[in-house]
Amino acid sequence: MPSTDLYYDRPAERWFEALPIGNGRLGGMVYGGINTEIIRLSESTAWSGAPSDTDVSPTALSQLPVIRGLLFEGRYAEAQQLAAEHLPGRPTCFGTNVPLPRLRLDFDGVSAERYRRGLDLDTGLVRVDCDDHVREILASHPHGVIAMRITAGRPLGFTATLDDTILPGATTATDDGLAFSGRAVETLHSNGEDGAVVEIRCRFVLEGGTLRRDGDTVAVAGADAVVVLIAVGTDWAGEDAAGRAEKLLAAAPDYETLRAAHIEDHQSLMRRVRLDLGEPVALPTDVRRERLAQGHRDDDLIALYYQYGRYLTVAGSRADSPLPLALQGVWNDGFASGMGWSNDFHLDINTQQNYWAAESGHLAECQTPLFGFLQRLAETGKGTARQMYGAGGWVAHTVTNAWGYSAPGAGIGWGLNVTGGAWLALQLWEHYEYGLDEDYLREQAYPVLRGAAEFLLDYLVPEPTNGWLVAGPAESPENAYLAPDGARCSVAMGSTADRAFAEAILRICTQAADILGVDPALRARAEAARARLSPFRIGRHGQLQEWLHDFDEADPAHRHTAHLVAVFPERQITPRRTPELARAAAVTIERRQAAPGWEQTEWVEANFAAFQARLLDGDKALHHITRLIADASETNLLSYSQGGIAGAEQNIYSFDGNSGGAGAIAEMLLQSDGAEIELLPALPSTWRDGSVQGLRARGGFTVDLTWRDGRLHEARVRADHKATARLRYRDTVTGLTWEPAQEHIVDRTHFRA
């Protein structure tokens, strides 16, 4: 049986050793100390800042044609300078998600001759065992609270408080617990005045014993057992912050009822997929990770990491979550929000990558918060498209916030990613491809996709030499090139990433309109524009060019390879259809890794694993997954962006490595494009025997796979709807037709040439 839990034989001493719980809105990091328990709290709507309609540079529109002209004339440095003066956004109160106070419990004399703490991914329960002193902690989605039950072999005693916060506010003791009243304000990313009201309520339910309050602390004495309930409210979307927290506590049932509802809810999602890659290693998780870093094989740890990515998706994003997963999901270590990044929504891969584990991992509904967010972003992006570009439709750039900021980022060199919103909008189409829900396509997805296409149709312009339609002025996230005169520049016309996203949005919009039987004129415009897009080009090093011209990278070791989106998530470049371009993409990857100082971050390792899976190289994909776990994930297996890269002074937790890694592992085992389902496309040579149940494929299919001695043993493919598809294994394809809910069982004998 594959491992289902992370476990440790010592308490956490720092954030990257604590264990995460979450209910899609409220998150907690549980430390499991012996005499001190700490739960660090965060909540997705605890944002500083405020909406604004003055973020677009007032001179951008007038200077746009001038900058384009300079770029077309090859006057790159002049264009760069003018772009730096006129194009970046001017956010006044952008804001960030901020960390909340921690709950701290100080116990009376707990012994721990035997100690164990663990997180069971199957149940979503954290358990801490210190001899006969036991704590069980969960984050309930059905009831909206964090709950902890404490028992011991002798009467319990402890003091408790909510402390250690950057928020202005105060903690007070109440008759049955603690209350914190504050506000999510800060001065680094906003004005220090605007931000959400934050109310925390903590209730202690005692079995025996007494509770005494004292200022900002409560003391429990002589209890047989204690249940601790934590609820958080903010005034997000006009909510009554205190009222929400108090209502959640008032509605919470007894612990056993709450626990049972939590487990049932959690398992209804987690148990959809099972991955078995080998026998578990009977060692604590931190020891297993260290052994992997030293070169020991632990395929079961990779399977555990896959399920951990799914667990974090479930814990961080639910259908009713008010916001999608931010840079740190719903867990906030205080570092991203306390530096220049902001704990926001990065649109140049990170937010997209946050949901890579969702569709293939049978967690489609976990993407739902992203769709509502995109609808709001498309509304705010209409103003930016009009004011900055004189265009219809909508646009968003490199970063956005809880209110749908859509102007460029504040700095040149990273902020002018014109297709960030278009990139994110591809998630809408992905969701449709997996579920084929035409009502969803009509009501939610198509209006946003149509707006993205309308912007591009107005924004694309012909370059003078060949008449190709190109995007710009824009940046290829977040890279720079060396102009012919040696100048370091980032702004260009016709970056490959923008070309790939223009192709994707125009193609998808055409397909969606055809399915829905609408907008024939828009379809015609989109098809005509697609035919005029610039081609992919191979440079003098054999690499896929990142820009229209064969520039060298200013930083050959740069972490971003945005032009390879044509390989993943798109399929514009594939080994079978475009082998020369696929080889050029592989050369790009090789050159980046070989460059001195390659910026190996968590999301890059996940990204490269996905690229290699699409390039059908399972061993190279596994190499990156192994490095992701061993070199870019911490003791608690949470992925991190490495200190010293992108302005980070220390390792900073980022959600995207966990989710991106899980998505890449699924790509190694199953790929689909809506017409063809490929079985075991990038199976590593060392994964000789294994199985996976419950993976999803485009077209409404669920797939179970087993393999023996490195070859397909059996596939079970079930269809949600009446369907026809091709099944591929290696170089052989077979066509099948399904009735609704029908299952086909095939083995490798079906794929003999």
C-alpha cells in the first residue's frame, strides 16, 4: 500500500517543519510542540490594499506607436528607455495577503518519551502523540473552522493566547475563549490605511476542569479533554467580519460530528485517485527526503508527493472559496508579503501552475474559484485595454490582486507581460475540455475567452518585413535579451510566448464559438489573424527562439522559459507533429540547465518536468521531480523559491511547486488532447511496476492504469458521456467508442503494430 501520511519523530521548530491544514479559505500551520503548541493562522481574504482605477500610466497610449516604431527600426535601447518611462503600471494601493496571529498553547509538564506527529493525507488530520498526551487537529470545510481535540492520561492544564502578529489590533479573553480584532493593513504594498477588517474567535470546550480569563490570555486547569475551535471572519465582499466568525462557532457541532463530516468531505475528493509506485520506506518523512537527496531511490515518496500536491489543492481551494490560490495558497509565511513580491497572484506562470494538479488529478471543482476571479479580472481589464492600448476586450499583465488589478506591473523588466491574463484564461478552456459542460462554456468561459480574443485582434500589428502579426511592445516573462549593439533590453515586438498565447486564444475562441453556434464574424476574424501569426523559429544555437529575432539571452541561466509554453501547457510543438521544433525546445532546456548559475527554483523544476513529459522523456522528467523534492522542497515537503533568486533573501514558500509537480507526474502517466489519450507516455525506466487509478483525461474520461516490467499491463477507460477517442500506447493507436458510463478494458495486445 502506498504511503498516505507525512510523519516525524520530533516537533517542528520552524515554519518549514510545521504541517499544513486548510478548508479552502482558512489555513493553519501546526507545529506539534511538546509543551507548546503553535498554529500559525492565515486566511485568503485577509488582504491589505483597495481597488483602484488610476493604475494605468496616462501617457502609455500616446507613446505606444512611438515605442513600436523604434522596435521595428531596431532602436532597441531607445525603445526600452521610453517604455520604462511610460508603460509600467502605477499602483497606489495594490496590497497583499497578510499573515494572521498565531494560536499559542503552553501546557503544564507534558512528557514525551515517545513522540510522533503526522499528517494523514487520506483523512486530512494532523495528530501529535506525546506519550499519553494526544492532539488531533483538522480544518473543516463543511463547518468552516479549525478544530483541535486534546486528551491526556491526567488532568490537562494550559494557558492560551493569540499573539505574534504584524496586524494592528488586540487580543482579549472572553468567557469561553479568545477574540482578536484587527485590520489587514501594511505600508510596503499599500498605503497603511486600507485593508480588510479581521476578526478571530477561539472557543475552548472543556470536559471537566475550569477556564479562567486574564487580559489577553485564558488558563485551563483540571480538564479531562478540551476541544479548541477557531473561526476567522473578514469584511471581504461586504461581510460582517465579527458576525461571520461568531456564527461559525455557534453553528459548530460536537467534535465527533464535526470530525466525521470533515473526513467524509475530504475523502470524497482525495480518494478519487490512487498512485502506487512501490513499497513505502519505514522512516520519518524528513529522513526519506534527505535520503532521496543523497541518491537513494524512494518511488513511494514521489507518489506521496503527488498526493500531497492534491491534498494542498483540496485544502487550499474549494468550489465556494472566495478567492483562488494565491502565491502561497492559503498559508502565509510572512516572507512573500514582507518583501517586494507581495503574496498576490502572479500571472506569468505561478497562478496557472497552482492548478496543474486539479483537472488531471480529478479535482475539477477545486478550480471553480479561479473562474469567478477571471470573470472579475476580465471586467477590470476592459478599462486597461481601452485606456492603455485603445483596444476592445480585456487585458491583464504580470500581477494582480484580490480586486482584479490589470495594469502592468510597476517595474520594467518584469511588469509588461501583456498576455498574462490570456495565459490564465486558458484554464477556462482546460476545464471545459475535461468536462464538456456546454452550459459552463456558454455562461462562464466563453465571455472571458471572447474578450481575450477581442483584445488580441485589436492589439496585434503587422511587422514590416514579412507582414506577420506580432504582439508588443511587451516582455517575455521575465527575461531580457542582448540587442545587436550589446544593450540589455526586455521590451520587444513578437516574443514567442505572446505568439503562442495569441494562437491559443484565437484557436480556442473559434472552437468555442463553433460549439456554441455564435459570433461567426469573430470566428472569421480570429481564423484570418491566426493564419498571419509569426512562425516559430530555430536560432543559431539550435534553440527555440524566445524572440522574433535571434537574440542571445542577457542572462543565459534565467529561470523563465516562457516561450516553451508552446510545449506545455499548449501542444503547438510536439515530438510527433513538429519534431524539429521539439528538438529545439529540448535544446533550450539543455542550455538553461548548463548555464552557470542556473536559477533552479521550485516552479522551474515542476515546469521542466512537465516539458520533458510532453517531450516523452520520462527519465528526464523524473530527474526534475526528484530535484523538486530533494532540492526545492523542505522538511514538510512544501516547495520553496530559493533564497538569492528573484530578490528573495531566504527560502520562501510557494504553492506552485507542489501543485506543479503533481501535475507533471500525472502528465508522465497520462496525456490527452480531446481526440487522443496516450497511456504511459513518459514512464521512467526505473518505474518498473506500478498502478494509478482515477486520473482524468480530456473528453470526460477516467483512466486506471497498471504496468509490469516497464510495459503497459492493463488500462481501464470510463467515459462520462457517449464518446469516441483514440487510445495510444507508444507508436500504436486504436480507436474506441463509448456509451455513457461504459468502461473499456485494454492491454498491450491491443497495441501491436
